[in-house]
Amino acid sequence: MGMPDDHDSRIERIASQIISDNTSPDEQDPSRLQKYRDYARDNFHLDENDAALLVNEAFLYLKLKSSDFDPLQEGDRFGAGFS
């Protein structure tokens, strides 16, 4: 595992790819998600599981960055018990 900065920059690169493709942060289509897993696998030399985790983090990152997402309001949907 590399430095945390390295991990963050990988998330940023995948997020940039998602944005440039105009893919929704809520995308659920496995075939569309596979494109980003392949990108992560090929560019960062990850196995399928690590690539999938990284792609999931990139989508979560984009959701958190979007202005209409409030983790305190949306926390219930993710099972996070903020009070």
C-alpha cells in the first residue's frame, strides 16, 4: 500500500474520469462501473477487489462533494447514526 496521498490521488483520477464521462454519482449499471474498475486495475495495478473498492470510494467522494448531499441528513440511508 502506498502513501495516503497516493490513494487520494487515485480516487481523484477516477472521479475525474467519472465526471468527464458525465456519469452520475448514483450510477448502478454494472457494465458502466466495470469500465472504472478496469481503469483502476490497469492504471494502478490492482486486483479486481481493490479496484472495485477504489471505484466505490471515488463515487462516494463525488456524492460527498455534490452540494445537495448532506451526510447528516443522508446518514440514515447509509446506516450511520449521527445525532
